[in-house]
Amino acid sequence: MPVRRSLPGRDRHLVGAWCFADTYGPLGAGASPGMRVPPHPHTGLHTVSWLLGGEILHRDSLGTTCRVRPGELNLMTAGHGISHSEYSTGAQASGLHGAQLWIVQPEAERDGPPCFEHHGTLPSFTRPGATVTVLLGALDGVVSPARTATELVGAELDLAAGTRLRLPLRRDFEHAVLALDKPVTAEGHEIPTGSMLYLPPERETLTVHTADGNRALLIGGVPFEERFVMWWNFLARDHGGIATAREDWESGGTRFGTVPAQDAGLSAPPLPGVRLRSRGRRRAQP
Ligand code: MN
């Protein structure tokens, strides 16, 4: 299934604590078997599953079995370790369309217990030509029930053709706008589908405009200062934390539990022959 990676990019690997964003679909009829991701592990991050079309079945090592559909949020917290699988439902998966995003867990929570939340309904508000659904955090006073450790926002902007929408932003947040369906114009810049426009802090409003109608994601948060290492599906403090997580997954021990599924789990790729560099804004110790 073709996937567009919007984050990390060559020049930017964080927006607030958001560290990863993929978009996929919409799949045509019979074009693809859809999403088929066998059991695999995560550490130190939240995964956010958000669909625009289709349906995905999530299973995890906590014993969760949960479908996610458009308008619903699956928020998984990996902490010390979790494993999960994701499969689109139905034989054809036609119409599958969505986004998968990750959020860094801060040092204080990174080794905590894993958990899983499903939110079947999320708060939203309307403006002329627009419906704004708040997935995470708060926007214009509307607060999501989903919880993360860092101050951030995630919202879907569903815009009818010809809409111009102005939203208040928090000045201490940096933000990005991701075009999901069709190009959208934000602050005068046209954003191609699957691409992201970054907006630094100190901004009080965001103006988006769409000629054809579009759904876009707004993500943002307080700039994340801690350093961390991200490799494959793991996020850790340093190279050693990644190497240990990889060994723990490959050895099939108890750290990542087991996912009730028919398929065998994914194997981690070999670590590169160099130490993984940490990312983040805090300057490395001399
Ligand atoms: Mn995953």
C-alpha cells in the first residue's frame, strides 16, 4: 500500500512532540489488499490512528481488539513496550484512507505502562463551511478527552469548497498543516496532498483556504526539548535503549507480550553499524 511520509523530513523531525506522520489512500476498488501489518513492537511513543475512509482492526498485547472508523480515534501508548497488529477489514479495503501519527513520550513517562484508548466520538465545532474535530489537546476552547503527557493539539479540518477558515493558535506552540485530500492553502502557501506546512511559534491565528474542498490535519505543540533516538518502531533515550528493545523483541521474551493473530510477527531489521544519533533540540554535551 503506497504511503506518503510527511514527518520526519530532511529538515524537520518534530512538530511539538509529534515525531512521525504517514498518510495513505484513498484506495480504489480492488487495487490493493489494503493495510496488512503483522504484530510488531513499539516503545516510548503514542500512536494515533485517524481514518478518513474504510475500517482497520487493531489488536494488541494488552488483549485489545478494536475497530477504528472515520471520526474515531485509536490512541496507543507504548511506554516500556507493547506489540500490535493492524489490518484493514473486508476483502478489498476499497476506500481505505487515513493517517498514522506518532508522538514522543517524554523521559518521565517513556518507561511507563502501555495502554490503549479508543474514542468513538470526539468534540467538534463548526464555522461557515468548516467542521473542526479535536483529536488531541484543545483548539478554540474545545477539549479532546484523549490524554497525552505533553501539551499539544491535533485536529481535523473538514472544509467545503471555497471555505476560508481562521483559527486561533497558541503562541507557545509550533504547528503544521497536512493536506489530506486535495491541496489546501495555509497562510498563503499551497500545500500539496500529503505534504506539510510548518509554522513556527509566536503565531496567533491560522488562515486556511480551499478551492475544491479538503480535509487537513492541524498538529502542534510546545517545542519538544528532550533528546531521544528513534529507529524502526522504537523510541528510546539513546542507542543502547534501542539495541536492548530490539534484542527483547527478537528474543521473544515477555517485554512486548503477544498479539492474538494468525500471522507471525515482523522481524526487526539489523541495527546499522554505527551508533544511532539522538535528535531533539537540546544541545549535545561537549
Ligand atoms: Mn505500529
